[in-house]
Amino acid sequence: MIFSIDPSLDVPPYEQIINQIVAGIRSKQLLVDTRLAPVRHLAVELGVSPGTVARAYKDLETAGILQTRGRNGTFVCAIPDTAQTTSPASLETALAGLIRYAHAEGITLDDLLTRVRTAFYYNSAEPNESDK
């Protein structure tokens, strides 16, 4: 799969990388156990800093979408089916727990929103432009 960065977009480069990886997984261009390009290699290819690629990989790893296996590289993970019916009350309870966890781990609101957005798009059938 070929990745690209569009500097004309208002979307930060690391989010563009995240969105493209998630789209690749959803379209089955990136299958479970597919090894992704090393951080430095992809950074050079895209013309971004290695930190930008590393942040995208880390956010996807935190969301359970990627797994880093030391020197072996970063791979697409199997994602369990999380589709289930929840009541608004249980959703509020889950969100409260997520927020408490984020505070305890020192995760900023921007980082939390990025991670939630990534997980939302990965687990949605079709992302809507209005949801971005």
C-alpha cells in the first residue's frame, strides 16, 4: 500500500497516516500480520519527521490496531469484533472510565480525541465526513 501526505489538508500529517492505515485495513489492502514500513523508511518516503510516523504508529498501537514486535517491526493486529448494543447509560459509564484512565495516564484531550477518532473510524462501517 502506498501512503501519501497532502499538505493542503487541515488534517495533521500523523492523522493522515492513521486514516490511511485504517482505510487500508478496512479495504483489506492491509491484512492481519502485514508488516508495515519501518518508521524511518516511511518518514523519508512521505517527507515527514520520524516522530510523525512514530506518533501515528503509537496511536494505532494504543487503539489495538497495530502491534510492535521489537526489531521485527510493526504489524497489523487482529481486532476483536466489538460491535454490541449498548444503552446510553452504559456508554456514559464507559466514557467516564475512559476519561479517568486518560487523566491518570497523563493523556491530553487532543491525544484522547485522536485515539477515539481512530477507534471510531476503524470500527464504523462507513465514516461520515460530518463526523470528522
